Amino acid sequence: MPTEPCIDIHSHVIPMRFITQVEREPARFQARVAENGGTRKIVHDQGYVYPLFEEFFDPGAKLAAMDRKRIDIAVVSPAPPTFYYWADVDLALAAARLVNDGVAEMVAAKPARLRGMATLPVQHPDAAVAEMERVVREYGIKAVEIGTSVEGVQLSETRFRPVLRRAQELGLFVFAHPYYVGAKKGLERYYLTNLIGNPLDTTVMAANLMFSGVLDELPELKICLAHGGGFLPYQIGRLAHGHAVRGETHRDCDTSPRRLLHRFYFDSLVFEPQALRYLTDLVGADHICLGTDAPFDMSEDDPVDILTRVPQLTEWERHAICCGTALRLLAEGTKGF
């Protein structure tokens, strides 16, 4: 059993500030809070429906769940339905400020055990940069969460470059998390929109960042990929081969995807010890952080147990995944653990 402090880089919240405002202004936020059989849910006009587990908004409940999973620190990030990438600038910025102020309040309530990530109105780059600067200035935020695409538009597009560049300049790391509204064509059944769609979205985003030259243009940008990087680690050889033999793939970037793979960080959320062994061998434990995706039903309920079952995991690798990589991304030392 790991004896190091365990830091969860992938733990979601929906702050009470946001929930309360949705209750007050359902038409404006295009969502409502509903109750059925004693269970409260948020119902978005676009089709999102999800239960309001206490862990989403109650710091005490979040800590209780962390204790059960043997997590010492959680870096809490807004749940993707709070991104509001479809909204105009006024609503998008208002939603982001509500969520970010709420995240900061949760962290302030349990500062020894929680760290925060901010969401940004990325579809409005000027507002996104301003909000990024505000949360760094007011709350000392060290990470921002950005969807792998913005209403179907890839992060590699030039319009989003100022947001990524400012994150680099501020020394923040970007946690890239899949975001979508409704089902995707061909993935409507069996929950495939999430099971296949989410890792696919991450893979498409990463490939675009590689082939577009964004990673070369922003050499100090730190990006952590959710869900073990989707299909990217398993298909990196295909991307590298394509870059070598197809002119389309190196029109904008001469650097091989195999080399650029090491520009990314990854969470450990792959649910399979052998897959985590492969990821560790491929990118190094110093590029992997523990991640649970709590409190969604697609979360890992016992991340420490997964580590104990990874074949031939060394003490150094275990330390890096448990806390070492996260501490470097957060620019924190081990004091206080």
C-alpha cells in the first residue's frame, strides 16, 4: 500500500454559488434544479441531467469521500456542464465567475486538503484571459480546466492561442477535459458518447495540438489529459508513422508526434492496471498524476488499489504517480504533508 500522500488531480465540483443562481434564474442559465424521489438534479435545456451529489458542493462531503478513497489532497475542477461554452460573453463570464468564486470558497473552507482549478469562457478569448488573470491574482489559482473542444471547435485554432499563451506565461497548467452537449452521431446507444466519445475527443484534441505546431509555438505550456490521455498513448505509433509518410501531417509542424507526446501529462484513470503499466512505460511516471473523476459514476472508487496491482511498479514510480508529478504541476513542495 502506498505510504506517500495521494493527490487526486481529477475531482469535480459544482459550487453552491452556481446551483443557487440556477435556482434563481433558470431561464437565464437555461437550466433548472429538479427533485424526484428526494434526489435533486440539475436539468440543462441542452439535455444534461445529473444528480447533485453532496460531494459536488459540500467540502465536508468531498473530504469524507476522499478519506474513503485514501486521497490526501484533491485538486477540484468544475464539472464540464458548468463550462457554458455556448453562451454569449455576458452569461459565459457570469457563469465562470460564479463557479470560480465557488471553487475558491470550497478550497478556503478546507485549505489543507483542497486545491482549485478555474473554468474560463474560452469561446470569448479576451474575457477568458481576463478571468484567468483575476483568479490568479485573487485566489492564487495554479490550474485552469478547458474542454478538449469548444462547441466543436478545436483548441488548436488560432482564436484560442491567446488563452493558451497566457496560461503559459502565468505558469498555469491546463487540465483538458472532454466536453459535449447531447449524444454524438454513431455513439447514441450504450452510453458510448462517454465511454468512447470522451477518450476520442481527447485524442483528437491532442493530435490537432501536435500537428498544428501549437506545442512547438508554446514550448512551456503544460497540458494534463484526462482519462489517461484517451486513445492517444495506444495510437501514438500510428500518428508518428502518419507524420513520416503523409504530407498533410507535417505541413504545419516538423516535430514527430512521438516526441511531442512527452509534452503532455496524464491522469491515471484507465481502470486497468496493465494499461497503467503501459502508460508509465511509454511516458514515464513523472508525467502521470492520480485521477478519480469523482463523484461521477465513471469515477475510480479505489485508486490506491489500482496502484498496488500495476505490475512491477517501482517505489519511485509509485511516488511520482501518487504525488510527485502533481506537486511539480502545482509548483508545491512536500512541506505540510
